[in-house]
Amino acid sequence: MPEFLNLTPPSEAMDLFMKSWSGPSAIQTVRISTENALGRVIAEDVKAPHPLPPFSRSTVDGYAVRAADTHGASASLPAYLDLIGEVLMGTTADLLVGSSQTAVVHTGGMIPPGADAVIMLEDTQQPHETEVEILKAVAVGENILVEGEDVKSGEIVIKRGTRLRAQEIGGLMALGYTKIDVAEKPRIAILSSGDEVVPPQEEPSPGEVRDINSYTLSALVERAGGAAVRHGIVADDRTALEQAARQAFHQNDIVVITAGSSVSSRDITVEILAELGEPGILVHGFAIKPGKPTILGIGDGKPLIGLPGNPVSALVVGGLILPPILRRSLGMHADQWDAQLPARLTVNLASQAGREDYQPVRLIQAENGILAEPVYGRSNLIFTLVRADGLVRIPAQANGLPAGEKVMVRLF
Amino acid sequence: MPEFLNLTPPSEAMDLFMKSWSGPSAIQTVRISTENALGRVIAEDVKAPHPLPPFSRSTVDGYAVRAADTHGASASLPAYLDLIGEVLMGTTADLLVGSSQTAVVHTGGMIPPGADAVIMLEDTQQPHETEVEILKAVAVGENILVEGEDVKSGEIVIKRGTRLRAQEIGGLMALGYTKIDVAEKPRIAILSSGDEVVPPQEEPSPGEVRDINSYTLSALVERAGGAAVRHGIVADDRTALEQAARQAFHQNDIVVITAGSSVSSRDITVEILAELGEPGILVHGFAIKPGKPTILGIGDGKPLIGLPGNPVSALVVGGLILPPILRRSLGMHADQWDAQLPARLTVNLASQAGREDYQPVRLIQAENGILAEPVYGRSNLIFTLVRADGLVRIPAQANGLPAGEKVMVRLF
């Protein structure tokens, strides 16, 4: 336990960071076609230029009437109305429905002036071409959607900072906004450091490993709405790493360095991040497993992030801290709902009080529900996560979790 | 209730469809760079070309030893070993650790031949440059990851049909696979029919509405890994719609038509889908709200889908049926985990027994947990879904759900 005493609980670390960093000084925007905007974050409030529905319309197929003309009508004592015409779909209703008159309307069609209700087709009979039998009374407003019932003219229907889903794309199209301003993707520099790291296309010599973190973190960044800019692999050399870090810092909005596995590499990383700008390092060391050697800082308004070199640690802790930082970079609303999947643990999970554990699990559909089975990998090799469907969080105050316990699994 | 008697429960409809459609005759593949493969579905089994770790390595900073040389060692009675050198990171260990000898190793570094355990730095002292005091005994294998412990040579580490997440991208890079075969995105034709529908860039006349469904369904398709091919808006005219549908059918892998709001438009849609190929329509009408007029069919091996013209219905029911159909088109594994969010209903939800209801809800973070508040919109306008975070499913056998009930919310 002592090793966690000087470490910061992850939520406290993120709170401190978020209090110290108010986001970019200005959100850069770019104008794009709405049809290509899925997943982008809108940078303007969207106001309804007209009410929706834009005119009162029928919700059924039937006859537009004056409700008063149907009072007391029943199957045994129908009301008789003069049929004066039909409101065709896609046209303006140029009929005027007067007293004792009616007109055919279709679902979604415009209510003709004079009418204040619609009677459903099945509640009528049409004995003659010019007459309709009304078999049921309707109230004023029945089967009608009133103009502006959904959206008033000038109402803000989509707030700036909203990530656009299918329905927002549809809503924008409904209002005729075929081009919109969205936040530019923040540029996240990713540097891998470590003497032992070689590019994936190279054959590693014994003692070397291929660069994984540059690519897993790029994928994380892309999924969270950022633009990953890979600055390559840098040797565990103070001068080389400092030069690479400064360049990355000047050219991008956020800097992420994954440290090499050696102690000296980790020391160099924190020193260099500290010198990039003010105020420098805020948190060095998270009370979390995996991911303990995580660093959070700010340099002249830009987030600075140091992640462990271990690929599992980098991906787990990166998955926790990068999305909220990217959301703020994009000018998104603070609230964010993370879906999880309830499951039951197949075995006891050990954990140390004082730190948060994130245990990769595989999900199994069993007869009595979904089971979460831990995936262990002593080396924390990336394939531990390939075999897993999600993570189970073991809270800091818990001494592990018992078999059978209901847990919420955060899917990757 | 009678109106639902002839309708098929959604799960039954999908089961019937999935039993009748075995997927595309062959998955078309395309070779792409692994770094661009996030979210794509891999079309080949990935085998490990070498074991992982590729050599036995240390999990700590310390000294490689022969475990036998440390037996009985303690702080009061240390063992003394000759320091013969250091295994530098990123290099092959060319030292041979003999009896009573030791060598410095770093975390992740190669275990030198002869050694069978590693003792942690903190359990040692180094009184002389050439001698190390061992203050604790270690067992054979301690602090060592054995070659192949994670992945054996030739083992299938990623199965074909897997959608690639960040960790699979990393795993492929770890093995040196910088290019891979992925499934081509299936082409989903989307046609909007309806006399009242105009393109979003046009100013609708009274009685007209802008096309929303082409764009919301395109977004759904893209998110599910398909390529949406918009075939535009077609009038409610049998000849025009048939011609457009045949062209869409010949040029694409799946055809989706959203019907216009009129009864005749819906009738034309089902007739045309039925004639595209064998066996034709499988299901006409789902016991679901919204989405009742949904059509599922197969024409000569291609899925044929008719969706309601109402934008909320199209998006809700499209969100249920398109993802599983696309997964099969992509050759994905059947199992799929859908994360949801538990919440409590703020009010009673009404529903009719015999049909499944999908109620849009807004989520609210309250002191005692997350609340789900229904979002109502009489017209089923798309902004109902813009205001919502997800859907609550009310099962067919339920007569609504009471306020306070714990529900699982499917986030959009």
C-alpha cells in the first residue's frame, strides 16, 4: 500500500486538471456539408428559422371539418357534410372549409383554412361523391398537429458544443441547414520514446519491441474526435526528446508522450514536459493500476500528457483521460453519458485498497445472464486487451470484488 | 390491441430474416494500411508469426541470477554474487550468467542466458562495482516473463470477422502486420419516396417537407460500417419508384426504401420490393411502436428493407434492424455486446400489450442516480430524438412501466 500514498486518485487528478485548464482560448471552426458531419461537434447554436410543423397538418387520413358540425354525430345518427374537395399531399390547401363542409386530407397534409379538426376515414362513410357521412363527433384540434407545436420559430434546437448524431444531421436537414460550422479537430501530437522501440514495419532485434502506443493512442484520439499527429519514435536521449517534444508542442494543441520502459526514460519525460510551458506538471503518478506513472500538466494553455510505455497501461489510462480532455478541446458540453453493461464476475478479483484497478474482462452470455471473466496477461501485452470486451473498475476503497458480484463493464 | 394481431414481434421478424438470409455469397475484401483500419472488419485470421514475448524478459529493474544462488539469502545473511555486466535495453543479452554471477537487467530487458530469475533492485545492495549483495531469495522464474507466455507462435490472435478496435490495431502492429485485408463496406442504397418530400437545400412549399430520412439513415449505415449510397427522392409513382428501386437493387448490396406518408405510397413500396427478386417479402408489419409499417424481404440474396416515412420511426426501427444486417454483410461474428445505461423512470410510461414500444428519453443526473425522462413529440418530429439521449424498450408483454422503475437505456 505505501507505494500508492504519494499518488493522486484518478478522479482527483482529472478534477485538478480540469480546474486548471479552461480549454483552448478559441475553438477553431471549419464549414462543412451537414451530410458529412456525423460525429463532428457543432460550433454554432442552431435556431429554427420557422416553426415546425411549418403549418398545421393532419395526423391521419380522413376529412377536415369544423368540429362543431360533428357534435352529436354517431353511427345511428350521422352528420352529413358537403364534400368540397381534397388537399393533395405536397400542395397548399387553397380550399376554405365552411360550415357543413368538409375536404379530404391525408396524413401529413395541410389543414385547409376554416377546418379545426380531422375525422378519421374509418369514422365516416361516403354515400355520394359530394357528401360524407360523419359517424362520430370530434373535438377542436383532434387529429391535428398545430403549427409550431414541436419547434417555435427562433428556438435554439441544437446547442453549440453538441456532437452530431444521426438525429441532429436529420434535424439540420429538416431546417435546410446543409452547411454548418463545426469545431476543427484538435491536433494531438503523439510521441513514443524508448531506445527499445522500433517502427512496426521493422523486424525487431532481440531486446527491441515494435511501436504499438503511437497507433493505439491515435485510434483512441480519432474515436474521441481528435486528429492524431504521430511524431514518431524518439530515443531515450534528453536532447533528442526535448527537441521532438518542443516541435510537437509548437505544432499541435495537445502533447502526449509515452515513456520508454526504463526509469531514466520516465525521468526524462517528466523533466521535458515540465519545461514546455507554464504552469508545467500538475500530477505525477496516478493511484491506478494499470497506469501508475501517468503525468498530467499544462504548458501555456496546452494539455501535456505523459503515459506509461506499457501498451496496456497506455491504452487503459489513455482511454480514461483523453476523451474528457478532447471533449473540452472541442468545446463540448460537460455532460456525457457512458453506456456500460451489467455482468456478474466469474471469480474473485484481487485488488489493493488505495488504488483504482481496471481489470480487462471477457463477456460470456450464460443462461442466467452475462458473465464477466477476467483476462489476465502477466506481461500486460496488448493481446490481453484484444481478448477482452471491456474493463471492470474496482474502486479504491475496495479490497477486491467477490465472485458473483454484479459489476458494470465499460466496453472498449 | 387488434391492430397488432397480424403484426410480427420484432425479434421474431429478425430471427426469420436471419434464418432466411445467410449473408453475402462472398465477402469482398480490400487491402488497407493497418493504421487506417480502426472500425473496419478484418477479413483474414491473424496468426502470430513468432511467440510473444519473443524472448524471456524481466518484469522489474534488478539483477538476473540463478535462483539456486539466492537460496537462504536474507538481509542479515546476504548472498554475494559477482557482477559481470549489464543487459542494455534494446540489445541482445550476450552475457552468460554462470554460478555465483549476476548481471543488471531493466524492466522489459532480455534475460541473459544462464539466469533463471531476477531479483528486484530494492532487495539488493551493491557494495563494490563488481559485487552485489542479495538480501532475499528468489524462486526459479520469478520476475521473468517466459518467451511465448502471452502468444504462441502460429496461434490465431485475431479472428476474421473482428471489428478492429484500438487494441487490435496495436496487436497487428506488434506483429508487424502494417497492411491487412478488411471487408469492403457493403453498399446500402437509400431511397426516399413521397410526393411531399423535397431535397434539404430546397425551400419546401406548404405541404412539402425536406428529406430527412436519406441523411439519418446514411448516418446510421456509416456508423454501422456500411457505405450509404443515396438514390434520392422518388415520387409516389409506381413506374418511377420501380425503375429507381431496380437500379438501386442492381448497383448495391442492400436496398432501403422509406415510404411516403400516404397509404398508396406504402402499398407501392411493398409491391415493388416484392418483385425485385426471390423469395421477396418475409415480414410486412412489425408489432412495434414506432415503426409498425416496416417491411423485411430478400431479393436474390440481397436484403430488402422498407421503412416508415416518419423520421422518428425510420430512425428507431432502422437503428434496430440495420446494424445486425450490416454485421452479417461484413462477415462479423454473431456476438455483439450492446452497452446500456441503467436509469429510473421519472413518470409512468403507457404502452399497449402485444407490441414493443421504444420511448425516447432524456437522461438527468440526480443525487440518487440517473433519471430517464420521456421526451414526447406528438408529430414524431425528428427533434424529439434530438432532445433524447436514448431509448427505453417496453416489452410486448408489459402494460407500460411505472414511475421509479429501473430501466436500461440504449444510448443513441
